[in-house]
Amino acid sequence: MRGFSLVELIAALSIAGLLAAVATPLFFNRLTYDTRAFSEKAESMLRYAQKSAIAKRRTVCVNLSSQSIRLSFASSPGGTCDQPLPGPTGDAAFDMNAPSGVSLSTNPALSSFSFDAAGRPSLASRLDIEIIGDSSHVFHVETETGYVHE
């Protein structure tokens, strides 16, 4: 005679199911994941640009806009960036567009910079790159070394 009746168990499960259906989307916002993923990809993309400049012994250019990052490299030593930089798999240009609701800004404001053959950036001061979505994530490119970090 102790315990719950079948009606009580069904009512409790129905209420729990209804609460889960309503409350779960409040805990998981897609924009949160998109913002963090774009930030991590952008940071690794700039690390790749620096390492490619050193490995190729060529200038690698980084073009930034509020919605994209594009990498290119100089086909000859000391030349201008005229070729899209292939990605790590080597088959396609390494470009990245921001997901919907996510944007990029830099401090100081600039639209491009480059890494020389020694991996040093063409920056007058440390570059702060902020990825903005429902939250913001900032990473930096150091002036002297080109080190990319959070």
C-alpha cells in the first residue's frame, strides 16, 4: 500500500516532460556555440597564417572584415600577396565567414595585415581581435613575435 499510483506517476512524468520541453531551449542557445566556435577557428587560422609564412618563407596576408577572414600569400619572395593560401588539407583557399549573428572587430581598427617570412606581423601595436555574438571573446596578435593568444 506504499508507493505511487499509476495516475500519480503519469502526472509527474507529464509535468517533468513539459518543463523539459520549455526550459531546455533556454539553457542551450545556438549563438553561444557559434560565437565560441568562430572565435576558436579565427584564432587557429591566424596561427596557421603565421606558421605558413615561416614554412613558405613568404609573406602571408590576413584580410579582415566584420564578417570574414581571408588568407593569401606572395608567390615570390618579397612580392605582394597574390595567391589564396590553401588550408591545412591543401586543396582549397583558407577563408572563413562568420555565422549569422556573429561579427568580428579589431582594435586598432584595420582591414588587413601580414606576417613576414620570419613570422613577424606588420603591426604598429598589439592587435586585439574581438568576436561578438551573444557574448564576446578576445584574442591578441603580439607586435614583435606574431604570437596569437587569448
